[in-house]
Amino acid sequence: MKSILEIASSVTKLKRQGRCYVGLCPFHKEETPSFTVDPGKGEFHCFGCGAKGGAARLEEMIEGLKK
């Protein structure tokens, strides 16, 4: 099974910021990064649109974008 960091990196460019990684949210249009991935906790959260969850939820949401 892929890590949450691998999954998120497949849809957006992430930059390390402390223990987390930040980037542009793949689920809405934005210019300032608000999408955060915490590999230690295995969670993601977007402060812009409110999307959040674990690796399985992230994969579900990405699949929804492809349809």
C-alpha cells in the first residue's frame, strides 16, 4: 500500500515545511498552498476547502476527480 505522501505527491507538488508537507490543493483552484499532508499521522487537510482524512479517503477523492 502506498503512503499518504506518495498518494498526495501523485496529484500535487509538495514542499516540506517542518514535519508536514504543503502544496496546492488538487480539489479546488487556489494560488496559495493550503493543502497539508502529515505523513507521521497519515492525514491530509485542506484549509481552503475543508477536505481531510487519511490515505484511503485521499485515494477516493482523487478517483472522483478522474471520473
